[in-house]
Amino acid sequence: MAERDRRAEQIVGDAMRVAADAVSDTCDIAVGHRVVPGPNVPALVDISKDAEMIVVGCRGLGGVQGLLLGSVSSGLCAIRTAR
């Protein structure tokens, strides 16, 4: 569990640096993060109810590589389409 937590902190830190660098010279764009326990898709749906946009990425940790959409992206699209 400790290794997973360290890896999660590294991934979040890397993502925050990339996002901050990308918006540093543009208009006021707030960049933040939140770590939420639980199944990915329901947790993302819950915390993004008031969001204008949600961005998810792929870390290539699944067994099948090269897919257009990963399981989380597909799950979010399915829920959004159903509404």
C-alpha cells in the first residue's frame, strides 16, 4: 500500500507540474487536484457534477495497450451519454 501511495503522489505531482506549465502564460485558469478513494468512474462522476470539463489520461497500466479509450474514459462516456 505504501508503494502505491508513493506512486500516486508522484503521478499527481507530475500532472500538476505539466498543467501549471501549460497555463502559466495564459489567462486565469485554476489548476487543482483531489485524491478520492473508491471506484474510479463513480468517484469522477460525483466530483465533476459542477465542472465544465473533466480530463482523464492513460498511464498504460492496463493489460491491453494502444486502445483509443481506456476503461475509465469509456465508463465516463457511457454515463455521460446515458444522461
